[in-house]
Amino acid sequence: MALSGSDYLPASRASRGQWWCPAPPLTSAWSVQRPPPRRLVMAFASPPPVLSPCRPARPPRRPLRLRRNGPPSVADGRLRRLSSLASTAGSPLRQAGGWRPPLPPYAAPRMDAAVPGAAAAAAAANDDVASNDASVTDSVLRVRVRRVGHLTDYCDGAMVKQHPNPIRRAMADGFGFVPEGEVVLKNVALRADASGTAALDGDAGLEFQAVCRTGQDAPAYIRAGPRETVYFEPRAVRAAIVTCGGIAPGLNTVIRAIVLTLTREYGVETVFGIQSGYRGFYAKNWLALTPELVENIHKDGGTFLGSSRGGHDTTRIVDALETRGINQLYVCGGDGTVAGAMALQEEIIKRRLPIALCTLPKTVDDDLCVIDKSFGFETAVGEAQHAINAAAREARDFPNGIGLVKLMGRNSGFIAVHAALASGEADCVLIPEVPFAISGPGGLLEYIERQLAERGKVVIVVAEGAGQEHVADAVGARRSRDASGNKLLSDIGLRLLNDIKAHFAVAGTEVSCKFIDPTYMVRSCPPCAGDSLLCTLLAHSAVHGLFGGHSGFMVGPVNGVNVYVPFQEVAGKKKVVDVARGRLWLRLLSSTGQPDFALPNGQPAQRGSSAVSSVSTDSL
């Protein structure tokens, strides 16, 4: 019996019987690609002919695919052309060549990238590097690599020289080094273009044209990690570490990991600790840090170096760095601290000093843009969850029990939302992103009454920055700011507690209201295991980044991979809960069952009308 390529079908296509036989040789231009041994499944619409030998066959593990022999070509879709970039040092892409798996033809995406180093300064204007491939036209998805500053941008070759990386990884023939040009995409959720979708069977899966979910160019960031070439002689390095702003779990872990990486991995001999924040550069004695001194500090909360708000004097700080011969500076802080570090970076560039500078993300509010999360946030959420569980226990054990918990969250409600989702006990969560009415139709008190009537208890979680319009109106307070420029908040927790008691006293209903305020407890404790690991990896990435010559960046995780984020994308910006289109807020509403409360003026709430939603980032 003569068989052709069309006679061999996948088992999923069989309608009545399945039989197998050894594969006959095919003399045509088609060959069957299967791992040995080859067994072909044949499907017949009518009773099969007698074959020898014959027996029921096991269905194949994956569908059968036919592939044409011969060299690949663009015409048959098996040669995928990739765009190339200008051949400059450290280019995020290399000239693609060689054999590619068979794919349908489509317009290859062009990638716009910014390259560190003076050699690429001209090509990197406006973060663009033109493609050399004239055949590549419009692309569906463009990737724009965010540019990070480099010592070679403002220092001449005599001041900055390249050296082989001295860390132990070099002994393993380059194992563990991050190749130049490796980047990480920020938005991994893409939207398929149905008009360009083309299905492929088997291992090739499905290939489609895609556009970024935001409708803009897909941002990408330089991947963090050790490079084969460094720009500092380790024994000439004089490093300094400073912690600024409020404390957070994991600060001591970061300090310890930076010191150990500098001294043990790179052989740096001089590391200073700056005490009491930015003001310590010119108002405090500097503390020499050694591995023996920091050996056990990671077991304690707070910061070994101390901290403060304010005290930033750009000129005096850079003068101190220049006088002491500091050439690497590690700063731990939030968005205000990053803004101060960016001012230092600008002054360093202006003076053309060979000083590399970076920040590590420290904020329990998790309101830093771009990155997945900052260190200390996971610990704070865990501690906040304990407070919510305690309030739920109190509310459950008393008639008409009301548990009220106030958590940290000046501009964003991430701690309140995540802790409420983790606990599963909250019936209502109030955050700064969502205004609400306390009394009147559609207000908070009406909802509390309904919950007590239906369930006999209610648990309310409120972020410290929520409902500030009610507190300001009630006490006539004039809003002022602290030394870091943050607005001073009035106590929304006490306002809600008093309003709830007064409301039910007038109604003649006996309630048992318990108020729990663990605000500063959630940030003063030692870090949990997850935060300890994150702090250690961030410290390693920061040291590798400065030794690689990068400067003016914040290190942080993007899609689970540490990257270098330029100061400009973080300083002065706040990440908030996206209540208009974010899935995180929808998950919370599903968990608590709370309604959209009326606005403070009594008008019905409109989803997405938050005053701060304009600076929000996507909540996955």
C-alpha cells in the first residue's frame, strides 16, 4: 500500500480506530520530524484494512508535524530576520544570524535602546539607536531600553580605566556574568493582534504579532549583575553607605550585604557608614565598617547607622565626598531620598568627579514606581495581617463587634490592601486613592449598620492617608509638611472611632468597638525571610552595578529580575493603587464585598475619579 505524507495524521484527528505500523521511507520533499523510535498513527473513516502486524496503538505524546527539507528561506517562513543595531560597545542587541526555527514571516520588531558609555552617547540621544536593517519597516511592538548613566559619560579615560572583574566568578571561566545588552521587559502582558495570528502545531506553539498592553513602546531596563569588565581598581575604592528617611525592615541586612560583597567579593578595604542620614555627611563622624562589625546586625530591626529626615545640602555633601576621596556611594531610601540622590548625581557630573552613585528602594508603603516591590513591604504586610486578625477576633467575640485597624499608607494603600487580602477578615478597606463619605446615604456608617444587622460584626481597615479631607475639616487643621516634604497627616483612625461611637449612641445601639493602631510596629521589626533574601540580592546587584561603571540608578526587581532604573523614572513620583482599571483593587472588592462609597460631598462615586489615579501604575 502506497502511503503519502497526508496519510499520517495526529491521533487527535482519528475518528474511529487507531492503528500503527513502522514508518515507510518517504522519497518526496517532505519528512516526518519525530523523536525516535518513529511510530505513525493512522486514522480511517471506515474500518481499516488488514495490516501486518496490527494492534491498537498508544496515542502520540504530541501532534505530528511535517516540515519541508532543504535550507530555510524567508519565503517559506523558516528564516526569521531580526533587526540589528549600531555596532557600539555595550549594545543591548547583537547582530542576529545563523539558523532560526521555522516561523511564519512577519515584520520583526525594531528595538530602541540606550547604551551606557561615551562611545554610544551620540547614538543614544533620546534613548534611540537607529536600526541598520533597511528592510525592516514599521513594527508592531517596539522595545525602548531605559538609559542608565555611566562614568564614561562625564569622565575621561585617564580617570576611568577598565579592569578584569576580580570576583570569584572569574575563576569559573566567566560563569555568572551578565552579558552586556541583556535587558528585562517591564510589561510582560501583551495583547495579541488577531489579524496577524498564525498557529503552529507541535513544539513551536503559537506565534502572533503583539502590541504592548499600554499601547505605548514596551519599556525595558538593563539587567543587574556582575560584568566581566569593571571600572574600579578594588584597592582604590573608598565606599560610603547612608540610610535616609523612615526606617524599614531589612536596612541592616542591606548594610551588611553591601559591606560583605565589597570586602569579600571585590577586595575593597575602605567602607564608611554615614550616621543619621544626609546630615551625617557634614555633621557626624564617619564610621568605618568592617565585616566583623556588621556580622550580626541583620538580626535586628531599624538601621545600624541611624537615620533622619531632611538635612540634604547638595554642595556640602559633594564637598565631603570629594574631600574624603569617596568614589562609590550607596543610598537607602524612598522617592524623596532618590530625589536627593539625583541632585547629588547632577552635581557630581557638573564637577566631573569619578564617583558612582546608586540607591536601594526602602519604603514599607511600596510606593516607588517601576519596580515590583521595595524591601520591608513584605514584612510590614505580615505584621499588619496579625493586627487585622486580632481585630477580627475581638469583633467576633462580642455582640455588635466592630474592629478598626489603622495601617501605614500616606499616599498609597498597598499595605492595607495586601494585608486585607492576606487576612481575609476585612469587611471594608479605606485607602487614600478612594475618597469616601462617612455619614449620609451611601456612606461608611450606613454600611457598618448593614453589616452588623446581617453578620453581627464588622472589621474595617483604614490607611493613615485615607479620608484626610474629613479630619482637616473637623479640626480646622492647616496642612504642613515634615523635613522630607511629606504632608503631615491627622489621625483618621481616631476620627472614625469617635464618629462610629457617636452614631450608634444616638441610635441607641450597643456596640463594642476596638481600635488597633500598629502603625510603627510594622516597620520596626526584623525582616522576614522574603525581605532578607530581597535585601541581600539588591545589595549584591548595587555593588555589581557601581563596579560596572553605572551610576545614577536605583536597583530593584522588575518581573522578578533585578534591574537598574534611572533616577528620572523614580524621583518625585508615587505608585498608587489603580482603582480605575487595576486588578488588585477588583480582587479586594471581591474579598471584602464593600460597595463604592459615596463621595464626601454626597455624590455617587465614579470608578476612576481618584485625584491621584493619574500617576498610578498597573496593578497586576
